[in-house]
Amino acid sequence: MTLWGGRFDASMDETLWNLSESYSFDRALYRHDIIGSKAHIEGLHKSGLLTGSELGVLTEALDTVAGEFANGTFERRSSDEDIHMAIERRVTEIAGSVGGKLHTGRSRNDQVATTLRLFTRDALTDAAETVLALVQSLRDLADNHPASYLPGYTHLQRAQPVLLSHHLQAHCFALLRDIDRAMDARHRLLISPLGAGAVAGSSLPLDPHYTATQLGFRRAFANSMDATSDRDFVAEALFVFAMMGVHFSRLGEELVLWTTSEFGFASLDDRFTTGSSMLPQKKNSDVAELARGKTGRLVGNLTGLLTMLKGLPLAYNRDLQEDKEPLFDSLRTVTLVGRALAAAYGSLTIHSDTMARAADDELLVAIDIAEELVANGHPFREAHETVGSLVGQAVREGVTLESLVREHPTLKQYAGLFAPGESLARRRSPGASGPSAYRVQGYQLAGDVDAAERRVRGE
């Protein structure tokens, strides 16, 4: 028997049951549903709707159910359509007639919305902690190779030399923005729907502000219809997870490139690679490819939820049941990928000599010569044209740019710019890729990481 069957003469058809049941996936919410239920019954007691004895019986029953889930002994009944009904059914079995008071003044609509907000609050925190661990792995790799440098790329073409630490810190700053977004989304969702009922509140003397405080929310809902139908917070969380995935994918793509024979900038530990079922020589960077590939499902989960939400009238509609699986899947995916990438980067062997040879490509000195001309009073466009014509000549004639510069009547004084590492050392403007600018960035990144850690902890 369902907990809402009084109005019906027939049981739910099996085909509808199979379509409708959500226990198979929303059982992941059991802990948060019990937290919400405890706050609810405390509110009922405060409002005089439960005696102290009844509150004790229900609290004990909820604790018993939580223990059964935790130790794997909870048994689902055939009538348990979702986790919320399963918990109420079991509480009633334990508490007897007092269990019938658990749902006083509450609808599954505000119950589900409350439970999901509690879950999403923790999910955003968990994802942020995963990203923090990845940031730390990248910082450790940077600190272990303070002098290593490589080409910085635009359009996947060599552009200018950059410190490896500068390159890795660029990823760190992007990931810290993900943490900021996660914490912003967490702050916005801290509005309690509990007490909104099915759609229009209740005639009972409920105190939503009290239960909001009990649950650690900033405040209670202002509008009962918005409270039960709002899933903006799920969409925001899915966007945060998708953006994390995009940044994970960029890291994965670089690992794919860096570990190829063509680049040869790095090698992954064997624990993070696979072989070929046919080709004995293969060592494939699967961890990086999976990080890149998993991003598609994160973006898809966000797109699917937004598509579901866009046509719903107020207030609650059963379509909203489709908010949970994308959320659960995205959290799991972000956690798996983030942890794997952190471990993979921690295993990375950097081939600094190979990186340096690529970064010391003489053509990357072209901008340094042009900037020297600018420093001596030449208009930049004129300097750009002068140096660009020499680059073109070197490419066409198959000679080195350095030889042409040494032979040039006005540019030969800049031949020393071709010394290994010289171009990198000259990248000294604020935020640039050279050693002097890096030190300032390192301090700023350390401060930003500390601020992010404190924010994730709720300080």
C-alpha cells in the first residue's frame, strides 16, 4: 500500500510504477532526508503539534533507520516508491501510531526540495574539496620543477617561452574560479523550503524560520510556490560541475599531448596508463583521455536538466524527479575525474631538457627583438614588420633567424637574445611567465588557495 492511496480504488499499474519509482537511485538521499525529518519534527514539537514523548519516539525511530541504512540492513518493501516514503514507512513500523505524525504539515514536495538542497550543499562542498586537492597536486609539481620551462602555445603553435610553474598555475587560477562558483552556488541554495507544503503552505502553526535555522540554512522560503518548484540550485550545481569538467578536460588534453612521442614533454607513471591488446609497444594516457571524455556527460547533464525545466508551469510537477540522476552522476563524475587527475599529475615525470629545447626555438625570440626596437623609439608596427620580414626570409631560404640578425646592420646588437633561456628571463611584466614575475604570482596563488580553503570550510 502506498502512503497516499486513500483517494484511489485501484493500485498503480506496473508500467506506471516502473516509470515512477525512484528509490533505485534516490536512496542516496537517505541521510539528508533523515536530517530534514529531524528538523521537521523538532519544529512540530516547538509548535505544539508533537509532545516531548512523541518527539523522542520519532527521533529514536529515525536514528534506527539511519543505522539500518548505514550498516546495510534496511529492507525495501514493494510499496516503497521513493526514499522518502521508504523512510516514513519504516519509521511507522518502529514507532507505531506515533509514526503517523511524522508527515504532519509536510508534503513530499517541500520534503524533497529540502532534502535535495541539503544534498546539493554537501555535493558542492565535496566537489570543491576535490578541486582543491587537484590544485595542490599542480602546485606540488610546479614547486618540484622551479626552473623548467616550455613553449607557451596559441593556436597550438609555439608562441613564447613560459615557466612550467607559470603554465601549471594558470590551471590553478581557473580551478579556483570553479571553487568560487561552487561556494557562490552553495550560498544561494541555503534557503529552506520546509513548511511550504504541497503548494500553498499549511493552516497548522508551523515555524519555517525555526526549521531553517535547525538545518543550517540562511533563511526560510518567502513564497511557497517558488519553494517547491525551484530547481535553480540544481542547475547551478550542474553548471559548476560542467565547468569543472571543462577545466579537467583541458588538463587531460595537455597530458595527452605532452606524453606523445611528438612532444615528449612528460611521462605518466605506468599506474595511470594502459597498453594495447594488439600493439606491444603502446603506452596510452587513458587517464587523460577519460578526463577529456567524461566532460561530455557533465555538459549533457546540465543541458538535459535545463531542457526539462524550461516548460514547467508552477508549481511542483513530477518532471522534477528528473533532477536527481544528473546531479548524482555529475557529482560522481567530477569526484572520480578530479581525484584521478590529481594522482596522475602527482605521478608525472617532467622531461625538462625536451621542454627547454622546444622553448628555445629561435623563432620565439622574434618578439624580443621587436620589443627592443620599441624600447629604442621605433613604432611597434614598424618593428613588427622589420622582424617579421627577417622571419619570412629565414623560412624561405632555410637559414637561421639568428644568422640573419647577426648580419643585419641595425639588429646585430640583439644577437645575444638567442641565448638559451634569455627570452624567458625577459618576460618580467606583472603576471608574465618569467622567473621574477612568477614569484609574485606564487604569493598571490598561495593567498587565493588559503582563501578558498577557508571558504570551503565555511569560515
